[in-house]
Amino acid sequence: MNNSSGYRTAVFLSLAALGVSAAVAQTPGPANPLPNMQEIAKALGVSCEYCHTAQRGSGQVEPKKDIARAMMAMTRDLNARIPAATGKPATEAAAVQCITCHRGVAIPRQLSDILMQTIKDKGAPAAAAQYRELRTQYYGRQAYDFAEDTLVAIAQQIVAGKPDDAIALLQLNLEFNPRSARSYAAIGYAYTRKYDDASAIANLEKALEIEPENGVIQGQLEQLKSYRRRK
């Protein structure tokens, strides 16, 4: 193997280790591969050390490189199928790249899935701390959905068995979305699961202050007040 081919092989393997798409990896690199490497690292939100965990030449196992190679094979297969699926020639069809799924994060999962897993494994306080950390790191980068609906949806999933945890997450939501009528309404429902009608009514009333024409919240509030009067 001459120096030129050896260099190209080294570049290819380095790109593969970072999970670069097949379309990029198969293209001969420029004299200076650093700009491409930077784009790849940005796509995953990582540095080179994320995959290159062992000292060069040490022979130590680097599992993320194997994952990257498998992801490259998957990307290559997807890009080969896109023209047939879209009816467009390869030159016009959209190409799948690292950033297509990763969008700046190493593990491309929905924020709600990440937080739900943390709730199951470590509890709601850990999930709240994780939300703050991820929001600080990724907000505004099109990586995770930090809109108010994410925490509302999680709270709705756990409220029946864990109303206190649901309330804690919804209060966190209000910290970043102080005019979220949905959060106040969901807190109101959570308090009904704790048989605390007074707190439930107070939160539903706050929701109506924000959205006075919301018929659903109006109905919930009227029903709850009527229920209390009959008691």
C-alpha cells in the first residue's frame, strides 16, 4: 500500500468511527479532512474522543467504532433505496446523513422517551434535573422538543399512579412556560387524584385566567365545583 492509499484508508476509517454517512465516506476527502470531521462531530454533538477512546496503536476495544460502522451500513442501504422509493434519480433524491437523525445529539431519541426512561430508572427528581441539563445544553439547536407539550404529555402518562411526580414536572414546565394553561389544567387534574379538590380548583381557575374562552377547562371547573357542592 503506497502513502496515498494509506492516507485515504486512514481518513475513511476515521470518518467511519464518527458515523459519517456513506455518501460522504465514499467521496475522496480533501487534502485537509478536518472541516469534514468537524461537521461530522457537530452532527452527533461529540468530539473525536467519543469514538476514539483508546490510545492509537494500543489495540484496545472501542465499541462505538463498531456501532458507527453498522450505522454507516444502514445509511448506505437507506440511500440506495431512496431513489426507488421516491421515483427520483440519485442526483435529485434526498440523502440520509448523520445529522438527519442525530440533529446534534449522540443518541437520537425523543426527549419524552429519554425522560420517561429516567423516571422509571431513577425517579422524577432525576428526570427534572436531566431536563434542565439537556435544555441548557441543547435548547435552540433543533435537537429535542422543549415545547410545553413534552412535559405535559409525560405528566399525563404518570399522573394516575404518581400524581406528585406529575405535579413536580408540570411545575417545572411552568418555570419555562409560565402561561401554559394546559400545565395548570393538568396540575388541577393531578390534585383530583390526591383528593385535594381545593388545589385542583385553584389551578383550573389559573388556567382560565390565561385562556378564559377555553370551554374544556370551563367544563372541568364547573364539574368539579358541582361535585364538591353535592358532597
